[in-house]
Amino acid sequence: MKNILIIDDDVELAEMFSDYLVQDGFAAKAIHTGAAGLALALSGDYHLVVLDIMLPDMSGTEILAKIRRENSVPVLMFTARGDDVDRIIGLELGADDYVPKPCTPRELVARIRAILRRTAAGRKNNGSNIITAGALKIWPEQRKAQWFDKALDLTSTEFNILETLADNAGRIVSKDELSEKALGRPLARFDRSIDVHVSSIRQKLGQQADGRSCIQTVRGKGYLLIRG
């Protein structure tokens, strides 16, 4: 049973989502202040955190930044519908995905399942497969990646994207395909999630000797991981 933590100061909404998750086979706990939520998020007892961007004592982005300094627990952020700035900031700080408010319990559960499914997928392998693309090595079953023998500190979604690109090294992968495989959902119109995640991955990889990123943008088509 997967343990889900909901951090949201809307008591009625958070409790409703918590009850729905329990009915759907999860264990769920709703917390209504940022400080208490942060402590639980860092406890290691939860498989995923649902985090509201607006809280009375701490901002959701502040909490997310503190979580990411400590661990890589998947984080799904609640954002105001149409607020692209909060979404982009959340993704840049390491959120795995976002869901705009208002949303239905069914949509929330679908997003949670998609993140958990992709997080767990690699662990079901027998440990024998390693993806290699030039200086990049990925161990899917361990959710581990190295660049020039240096461990990469990736969020769950960043790992999924990089794994998909590496598994298709030398081939253009469309944003739609990356969204389906890495986020577990279709790419919505004007959705910049994949672009923000790729930008973060590029920063963590750094530049090659020739000054280029190993992840190339192919305008109008998608992204390509260079083999060499």
C-alpha cells in the first residue's frame, strides 16, 4: 500500500482527497500547515507528496526546495489554474508534475498513479540491463544515472525523461512521447512541463567538450540525445 501525504490548508478539500485516496487503495494523510507537512515529507514514510503552492505559514515552493535538498520523494504540486509562473517555478525546483485547482479526485488519483507507476517501473527489472549513451550510464532498476562516472541527482520525472531519451539515443523523441512515457499523461496544449524538466537535466549534465549539451532541441519535433 502506497502512503500519500497531502499538504493543503483547505481542510475540507484535503480531507476529501484523502478519503478518496483511501477508498482507492492508498494510505493517505492530510496536513494543513507547511511546517508540519515538511517534517512528515522528510520522514521517509511517504511514497508521494501532494503539495499546495499556497500555504499560511510557508510557501509551497519553499517547502519543495527544502524537500529537494534532503530527498527525491515524488512531489505533485497543486497550482492555481492558468498560473504558469507557479507551475514553472515548481518544476524548476524539482516538482515531478502539477495538477491545477480545481481538480476532481479522479484526476488527482490518475496523476498520482502515473508518477508512482513510472517511479516503480524500473525496480521490477532483473538488474541486468544498463543503458549506455556515450558518457551517460543509466541503471533503470536502481533508478540511478551517471554522467562521466559522476552520480546525477535527478528527480523521479527527470530520471524518466533522461531514461527515455537515452533508450532512444540518436533518435528524435517528441514532447508528446516524452509526456506519455515520463509523466504518464498526454501533453496538454501550451504545457511547458517537458521543456522545464529538460532544461533542469541539461544544467545537471553540463556541457560537452565542444560547448554543446548532449540533449539537442530539434525545433518543432522534440529532443534528441547525442550518442557520442
